Amino acid sequence: MPGTERVAAPPDGGAFVPRTTVMEPADLQRAAWRMAHEILERNRGTGGLVVIGLQKGGVWVAERLAGIVAEVAGEPVPCGTLDVTLYRDDIGLRPVLAEAATEIPVDLEGRTVVLVDDVLYTGRTVRAALNALADHGRARAVQLAVVVDRGHRELPIRPDYVGKNLPTRRHELVAVNEGGVVIGDMAP
């Protein structure tokens, strides 16, 4: 299922089996509007702001947030994408498949970057994103926006903007897409 957080599939493969819907599309829309307003309030407008979605799950969320911020502020906000595949610390534990291209539309020097992802879990993807981002310039500040914070952090990373805090068990998976947020399991 697109938008399902990255996990190591069982050796024989596996499939995401949805179990519980926790957010409907209308809930996602409200959360996006709230987060966009929080971004504008914290940054006192859009000056020097750039929104960057992590491939693949965070890209559509970043585009939506950037669109809402632009609509509310009345001015466009640059929006880009970042692929962190080659910056991950589990590169030897699972196959390396480049997700998609990195496209950052502006120079990051002196800008405030809002990194956007669908699910925050251990924090390792965000750590990889910070390393990848550094290769594209020295941002003034980096903030983190996620649709779902499911806990279980392995690194000291905390989001600045959260759509929903969703306590989960370690074996559960969370799928986020425009159709909502679903908790499920991996089945063989």
C-alpha cells in the first residue's frame, strides 16, 4: 500500500493488512490546515520558508501543506522533495532502492526548512534526511512536520508539527495516504 511506512518485509515477502482506520480524509484535511497555521504562526509568515517532503510518503503531504500555507499567507512557498535512501543507517539490512529524485527548488542557505514525512517512528529516516539536507546547503533552521507520530523513538528526534499522536505497538504498521490513516499488520 503506498504511504505505508518503510519496514523490512519478511524474507518470503508480505503484504500490508489494514485493520483500523484512525483518520478519514476530512480528519487529514483538518490536521493539514492546523499544521499549516502553526507553521505560519511559528515562523511569522513565509519569509525564507521552504517545505521539503521526504520521498515517498512525505511528498504529497508537503505539497498539501505548502499549498495551504500559500493560500493562507497569500504568497507562494517553495516546495521540494528529498530522497534519503543512500543516507540511511540500515543500508546493509535491506535492499537499496532509490525512491525518487531529490528536487530542491531554492538555495537553502539562510532559509527555514520544514521537513515533512507521513509517519515518525524510530527517527532514523529523519536523521538520514538531516544528513542529506546538509549536502544541499546550510539552512538557518530545520523544523519537522509529520502526519502521524507513533512513538518508539530510537534517536532524540521530536516533531515540531504533528497531525496525530498515535500510540502503536512495535509490530503494527501505519499507512498514510490521501484516503486516510490506517493501522494494520504485515501478513506473509
